[in-house]
Amino acid sequence: MDKPVLVILAAGMGSRYGGLKQMDPVDDRGHKIIDFSIYDAKAAGFEKVVFIIKKEMEADFKECVGDAISRHMSVEYVFQDIDDVPANFVIPEGRVKPWGTTHAILRCKDVVKGPFMVINADDYYGKHGYQIMYKFLSETADQDDRYAMVSYELGNTLTEKGSVTRGVCKVDENSMLTDIVEQKNLIKTANGAAYTDSQGNDPVAIDVKTPVSMNMWGFKPGLFDEFEKAMDLFYNEKVKNDPLKAECLIPTEVDVIIKSKRATVKVLNSPDKWFGVTYKEDKPFVVESFKKLKAAGEYPDELWK
């Protein structure tokens, strides 16, 4: 039976951050957030990592991240390319934005044959999520229609520096995901949290304890067929409404799958505090956070000796 594999979404353009945040050091040893994530995943039992990147960043990514990791884990690369579309699909003129995380995950179809965990390259999730996800994937490896998601409390995922997008979740009494919506323009407020709509209406308050997705998923290989169907619909219908910016996103397509009852998603709760570098102004907080974690003995000074 195939052991769970870690898949890392690292092809993002970093438009709000202003650069390739996947390769931006966050301590004086040159470690990136992705290094800490892989360190935690390895400790939880993962032995292989698949990086989804853009082909043009391959050499730099290997030098900054992959080569060091490859001495401790099995490493494979797949590439997300805007030109990787069906033969009969015409890319809209002026389109430079990738097609979204669903499109990215499909790049793994030929190299991932068993259960796999998905994370973002630029998010720090804490240790607990990897431990509970590895256990879930190992115990359900032969059940292709059972997925999982690690959820975080909304209040533990907000930044002081601007608005963010989160997958806002509804969960039933059995800890199963029943609804997930990509909510944009979430902000921290004096009283907790709120979101605004595109029409500029007054902010709508939202409970800071609301469970949200940070793209920490556990999937099985059957997902690839589901996502291929989703991308066909996306190319044929959804791109027409927003040709330059439309994206096919994991939470949106998972919501379709669970509501059609083709799979279930177990919600695994993490008490850890998320942090990341959505904006450049977030970096000092992230650097200080890792400094404190090291001082507390959570990580060695040098991760990849």
C-alpha cells in the first residue's frame, strides 16, 4: 500500500506579496516557511514530497529549497503552466494568471498514486495538522471516497496588514464538512472579524471561532477524475464570465463533490495558530514567530543538517 505523500502548491505568483515568497528566508539560517512545513511533515511520517512549481523557477527553487530537502526525503517536481489546456481551448488574450489550485493539483496525476496531503508553500500550519492528517490518510488509504481537511479557527488565520480570502466552513455533529465557501475580503476588526462585499456595503461581522480551510487537505487518487471534470466545466463555461482572472479552486470543487455525495470530507481540527506572508508587511511577525519557536525548543537552529 502506498504511503501518504506530501504535495506542496508552490507555483503561485505572489502578486499581493510582490515576489516569490516561497523562496524568501524567515530566519538567519536561510530557512523558508516551506522548510519548517516539510520538517514537520517528515516528523509526522511523510517520506516523499511533490513540489508543484512553474518551469521557469525550477533551477532557483531546487537551489533554494529542493536540493537540501532531497537529502532527507524523496523529492519530485511537476509543473503548472498556463499553456497546459485542452487542444480546443483558446487562452483569452492578455491572460497571465494561472488557472487555479484545481489545475495545479492535476499536474500530480502521473506521479501520485496513493493518498496525499496538500498544503500551500507560504503558510505555516503548526505540527499538529501533519500528525492528524498522516494518521487519517494511513487509516483510510483504501477508501477512495474519504477525504479530510484540517481546519483552523478564523481568528487564528487573520493578518493585521490587510484582507484575506478563506474557505469558510460548515461542519456537522459528526465533524463532516457540509459546506465550504471561498470568502474574500476578510479582515480583523476591533471586535473580532468581518468581511466586505464587492459593492462596498458595510462590513458583515463573522465569529472568529468559525472553522476555515487554509488549503490543508487529504485526498485520494480518485480526486483526479473529479478535478478533470471540474476543469472541463471551467474551460467551457466559467472562463467566459471572467476571462483574465477566473480560477478553479480546490474549496469550490470540493464543495461540489460533497454536495453531490461522491465523497466525504472529515474535518480535523488544529489548535495551532496559522501564520504566513500574504503581504510583505507580515514578514517581521513571521520572523519573530519562528525565533520564538526555536527559543522554545520546537525546532533546531539548523533544520537540514
